[in-house]
Amino acid sequence: MAIGTWEDFTSKYGFDDGETIEERDFRARKRLVGMLNKLPEMKGFRALEFDRVGVHNPCLIVLLPNPEGRSDRRLQADWEVGKVGTCGLPDAVEDKVYELVEKAYRKARRR
């Protein structure tokens, strides 16, 4: 099966609306979020895993501004009540995100 794309991880319609999701996609997402959050270019931002409940794609990554350095738990709670809005990738990260996705899937295969 083909690996997921950045768009799969960031759209509720990703992974064919959730129909083609596999366990390895969740493992790759975990790796990808970890890699993103370690990048110096992500300072002031945070990538979080989000398991969307419902009919669509359950394997999402949410990008949030985090200039105050809130904990992941606090940041997600603030986002869920509408205190924080999502954002896009910083320009410096956009250029390398597809390479990071591939690397995350390679690492996910090794568990």
C-alpha cells in the first residue's frame, strides 16, 4: 500500500476519507510529529496528534501557534475550546515536509 502524504495527515478527507487508514499511518504520524517538533524552524509552533472522532479521517496532525510555550495538553485544550486557531507550516518547514513524511514511514516500519 502507498504511504500517506502530508495532505492525508492534515485533511479530514485524507486517507480516502479514512477508508484506507492502517496502523502504520498512526505510527508514522507519531514519528512525524516528533520530528516536526524538534526542528528549530518550528519554534513558536507545535504539531500535535489528533484522533478525529467520527466518520472521516481519524489520523490527523494539527499545527498550532505556540509562542507562549504551552504544554501540548494545554495547547490542545485551548484549541478545542476555540482559544487558539490552527496555522500552516512555517515556510522553512514546507520545503522539507514531504521528505519528513517519507522518513517517518521508514521509521514506522522499524517500530
